[in-house]
Amino acid sequence: MEEKVYSYVIVGYGGMGSYHVQLVGQHKKLKVTGTYDIARNRQEAAEKNGLKVYPSLEAVLADQTVDAILIATPNDAHKDIAIRALQAGKHVVCEKPVTINSKDLLEVMEVAKNAQRVFMVHQNRRWDADFMIVKEMYETKKIGEFFHIESRVHGANGIPGDWRHLKVHGGGMLLDWGVHLLDQLLFMVDSRVKSVAANLSYVLGDEVDDGFSCFLTFENGITAVVEVGTTNYLPLPRWYVKGTEGTTLIQDWDLRGEIVKPFHRGEKAEPKPIQAGQGLTKTMAPPSEQSTIRLPIQRAAANMESFYDNFISVIEGAAEPIVKNEEVYRVLVLLETILKAATSGEVIKDFDL
Ligand code: NAD
């Protein structure tokens, strides 16, 4: 028997929508068959790229040959398109942030449940190589038990594009990059968040945040700094992680970095004092070569099926979603708490699910 190939239509053929055409690529069971975008130039671009162009969302949803759609529009449009598509019997992949508040996601989840359709959010950075390395280290205890994690993305180009500058479209960096970094953290650390303190940055004068810093404490004692910046001409490293048996630094997505671990060989060598500014210090002297081991950053074993393989497996009832809607919901609740903590200046506790 011939295997079914699911027909997939991209709604919102902008930067990310067109990237999904590459992501789906030559998938054996999923084929991008068309697009719909409200902008005429994007409709023309899709046509030029050989894709079928639908005149309206209604036309996409009325087409019985379409099995699933991707939503890659600005954030505020996700909810309405998702609900309509699910009610029309389509499976849905939705770009992040899934909705601009957690309540809206609950509504979409209810509709998906009633329609018995798959609704999955493209929280793709769970597959990033740098994150997978850190997650594997967490699980294998390569640097012992983690006790402090710093996860950052620092750029210097301000808020990109047009709609990301506006509240009404769900703009701002907390909803944009914040979703990714917090999703990674909650996916990795197997503990509830105990408390959150946060600060949002508005230095560019937009009505939405151009970055943020937050400090999280987990119930298992791990602390984390998560930071997104768009005004950082000198970026800090992507990851800085301290464990009971060493420290890891990953500079960037190119995976430059290293692991330094203590090396216990007989008696501990006393560090020699160094000249530091106008004084001497032994405490801050670098550990001697003999008392540490330096290890390279190595790629983690790929142990998750790809996003689209998983989407198809979930449709066919053969797997659980890797990105679960309840997890996506938990991230949105955390985002809302960060916003509240930043606005009130308070440390917020007892909010995690
Ligand atoms: P974009 O502005 O490049 O593209 C959005 C497109 O949607 C535009 O072509 C616009 O004309 C179209 N559009 C707007 N309203 C529409 C509607 N109601 N129906 C159909 N089309 C509509 O934006 P982008 O950077 O591609 O972002 C789109 C989505 O993808 C956002 O939710 C964003 O957060 C997400 N995104 C995710 C990642 C990721 O790594 N997962 C990366 C970038 C963007």
C-alpha cells in the first residue's frame, strides 16, 4: 500500500513561513502544497517559487485535500487562525509564541481536543546543538550537579522588522526570544520554578521591551539567569554553566567553548598569589594547570526525532508530541510572571504549575 503524504499549507509566507519550506524539504510524508498570505508581494513570491497560492484563508480551509497548516503570521493572528483551522478539521503547526497570553492557548487547546486534531507549537530551539549539549551535560552530570545556569542571546541590531515593535501584534523580545530560552530551561531542569525576579529593557524607546534579564530559582536549588538583549555590541557567552564538578562555557551557536573541571591528584596544590590591580590575591588566582582538566565541547547524541517526523508520528498516533501543549502553556505562564515581576519590582513565588 502506498504511504500517505500529508498536504501542508503555509499561512503567512514571510521570513519564517518560507523557511519552513526548506525545513519540510523532501520529507517522505509531508509536502508543502500551497500558501496563503495577506500581502500581495508575498503571494507573488510564493507563486514565483512554484507554490500554489490560495486567495483566502477560507479557501485553504475549504480545500478537502489539505491535511494540515502552518501558522507563521505575526503573533496576534495565531489564535484566530488556529481555532478556525482546527474547527475545519486541519492539523495545525503554530509558530512561537503560540499566543500572546496563556488564556488564549487554553482556548486553542480545548478546540483541538474537541476537533480531535493535532496542534503542535514549533518550539524548535529544543533541537539547537548548543542546548542539546548543555541538556546532555545536565542529564549525564558531566560537570556534576548543575547549580547555576546562565543562558543569553545578545545582539546589537535592536528589535527587527515592523510588527515586532508593536504591543498589539505581540511584539517585544520577551515574547520573541524569551519563549525560546525559557522553553529550553524548563524542558531541561526537572524541577518547578520557586521564584522569579526580572527587569525589562526599554532603552530603544519602543512601546515593547527590547530585551530583559530574569533571575529564576528552582525548587531543587538551581539558579538561572536568562537574558535577551538587542543593544549589546559586545555579547556575553550563549551559555555559562556551573556544576559541582566543573564549569562550562559555550560562546555561540558555532559551539566554541570549553569545559574546565577540577583534577584531584593527591594533595591539593595551594594556588600562588597573583598581582591583581593594586593588590595581591590568592582567592582569585587562576587554578594551576595541574589542578584542572580542560575538555572540548562535543556534540550531544541526537536522541530526538526531528520536529516534522514527530508531527507526523503524532498525527498517526505513533508517538507523543516532543513539544507538549501543557509545556508550552507553562512557558507562557512563566513569561507572564516575568512581566509581572518586572513591572512590580517584586520577587514572585508560587506561580509555577
Ligand atoms: P514576517 O513579518 O517575516 O512574516 C509574517 C507574514 O505573515 C507576512 O508575510 C505577512 O504579510 C503575513 N500575514 C500577516 N497577517 C496574516 C494573516 N492574518 N493571514 C495570512 N498572512 C498574514 O514575520 P516572521 O519573522 O516570519 O514571523 C512569523 C512568525 O514566526 C512569528 O510568530 C514569529 O515569532 C515566528 N518565528 C519563529 C522563529 C523560530 O525560530 N521558531 C523564527 C522567526 C519567526
